[in-house]
Amino acid sequence: MALFGRGDLAADQGRPGAALGTGAVTLAQNFATRAEVDAAFAAALAAGGRTLKVPEQVLWGGYSGYWADPDGHVWEVAMNPLWPLGPDGSLTLPAAP
């Protein structure tokens, strides 16, 4: 779980200045590769999702994009090179230094 200010979250979603309101949330799915991110993003759009931000290289070293489902819920698809995924897709955060 990560906490962002609403303005920062809107900007990260590719919607700077959007009024997200109280309780704004993004659902995120992590993938092992950029290709998996792109495939999931394409599948979401094919199923009726709406592009908010096409997947791209991001400041923190990963790769991510955002889409909204038909009900308006925002989803992030991401690959984080600092968070390797297990063979079953599970994520175990690295120990703090």
C-alpha cells in the first residue's frame, strides 16, 4: 500500500488537476516485465477500459500506466524492478536497510 496526496495521485495517473475527492484510490497490479504490463493494458482496453496514461518509463525506475474501468475505478499496471515477483506472481517487499 502506498499513500499519495490527491494532487500527486492525479498527476501520476496522467490527470493533473483532476478533482479526485475524498477516498480516492488506485488499484494496482504488478507484473514481472514491461511486455506483461503492455499486454494487460491492451486487454483492459479491449474489455472496455479507458486510457488515462499509456504505460511508460517512470521516474522511480519502473514502468507503469493507468486505465479506468467502465465504472470509473482507476487501475495501475506496473513493473517495478526493485520488487521482484515470485513464480506465482506474489510480491514480497525487500527488507528495510
